[in-house]
Amino acid sequence: MLRELIEEKVSAISEQIIELRRKLHQHPEVSGSEFETKAILLEAIKDYDFEIVEGYYNTGFVIIIRGSKPGRTIGLRVDMDALEMDELVDKPFKSQNSGVMHACGHDGHMAMGIAAAIVLNDLKDQFQGNVKLIFQPAEENARSGGGAQFMIADGVLEDEPRVEAMVGMHIWPDLMVGQAGTRVGPMMAASDPFKIDIVGQGGHASMPNKCVDPILIASHTILGLQSVVSRNVDPFEPAVVTIGMLNSGTRYNTIPETAEIIGTVRTFDETTRQLIKTRIEQIAETTATAYGGKATVNYTFGYPSVVNEKGMVDCAEQSIREVLGDENYVNVERPAPGGEDFAYFTQKVPSVFI
């Protein structure tokens, strides 16, 4: 009976939620700058009798739904930020902010979060305990540590009502619409950004013998880094080293003074994580020295691995099977190499990421 009532209420607001998602998609903002995003969300719920708490890490806020009877509190995480990239698909609701788009689906997450808040608020007389919907900025900003740990530091879990369990969710293109899945243990990888600054000796391109070419050093360094996983990591231990950026030079006929390599490492095992950091430093520094230059590695231990707690996974699986049907529950066999700062919540309370 309750399931049918929920479906009825979701259906009644579906067009409203689709419109909200498209508006959010039109106005994406990067990590830590989600001011218009927050305003759109608060405008969407202004006519509802919600208990809203602001003041968490810049643009973060919370919607609290209190059940009719005392009980435990569960938190639902909703991420808010977008990515620094151009949207090339021409849709009526495409991004209006140049160089920024919701390519990772957080616009969908926010719309679903608002829908959940509306439906739960309508049904609060029918459940005990509380739901705390945590709208979190800066999930994508691994270099600064991500918004989750800063909201935790600001008291989002401990503030009344105290959160005793967490649920996170991410849309996933590998699954069919209507399917959902999870797994016990590691679900997402630790995500560590790194930057290598290379210093050579600049000069004219016609006289390379009088220069130390940082682009040449960077090229050999990148090739060397591709051996880290294949020749240093246990073949049965998943790991990724990817170079995403190589920056150097200002003109075609000069040899620049410096080059910059920026990349990311994904691991699930802490020993492997430490090993890869050490090898990146060794390869970068010795390669630069071999070619007459110097390299400095700035390696950041970013998000830890998302680890699902068995009891929460069992609860999530039961719910998914009941709501979507047994055939639409997916037992996720392998964790994903993507990073997620929901990991910080999993370190504090029993949690499941779906």
C-alpha cells in the first residue's frame, strides 16, 4: 500500500521534477561556486513546509524530514557541482554557462533529492525516525579535498538529529533505466590527483643544443609512468594511472623553460596507493635528471575508497528488489575506478552507495 502511495505521489510531481532538472542543467556551476544552483533549489521548495538548515561549507544545506514517531535518522547525500567542460550536444536545456556543464549527472541527483524530500514530507505521518537530505557542494574537487569532509567538519552528521546511517546514489550509464545495484565492500576507488612541474632551460628552437627541453622530459616521463601499473602493481590488484593534462610552451619556434604534467591515480588497496605515489616520484625525478632538468612532484592523497557496509547493502538490496523488482536488482561484481567523496561518510557511519 505504501509503495503504491509513493508511486502515485512521484507521478504527480514528475513533470515538475523534470523541469527542475533541466533548469539546473542550464545553470551549472563548478565546485565551491554553487550559489545560483542553491538558489534554484531553494526557490523550487519555497512553497513547502520544509525544515531547512544552511551554513554548511559554503553552499551546502540540509532538508530535515521528521517522522511522526521518534526513531533513528538516515542521511541521503545529494551532490550539486558540475564539471569544467563545454556541452556539445544541442538541446533546448543545454548549459548556458560557457565551459561548464553537468556532465556527471548531479543535476539529476539534485532533482531526485528534491522529489524525495517532497514525497517524504507528505508521508512523514507514516514513518518513524528522521531523514536528513544533505545537499553537498564540491564533490568533484578532489584537489581541495571535496565537500563531504568539510560538511562533516561543520557538523552535518552530528547536528540534531544525529545521522546514524548514510545512503548515496549515482546515476550510472552501464545500467538500464529502472535498474539499480550495489555491492558489499569497496564500491568506488581512492582518487589521488598529482602534478609534476618540470624545469629545463629555455631557448630558440633552432639551437636545441643550448637548451634543456622540458617537453622532451615530460614526454619520456609520461611514457615511464605507463609502466607503473604494468610492471610494479600486483596483476590481481586493480589500479589506474592516467595523464589528463600536459601544459608547456607559448610559441612554435621556442623551447620553453617549464612543463607541467597533471594526472590522477585510482586504487582500492592502501599499500598499492602508497607504492604508486613512490614510483611516480622516482620516475619523474630521475627522468628529469637524466635529461639535465629537474622535476618536482606534488602528489595529493584525495578521496579514499568508498566502502559499503554489509548491513546497509542488505537493506538497500531488499528495498531495490521490493520497489523495482527482483529482475532489476544488479549485484555489482567489480567496484568502479571512479572516485567519490561519499567515501568520507562511509568512514563515519554505516553507509551504502548505490
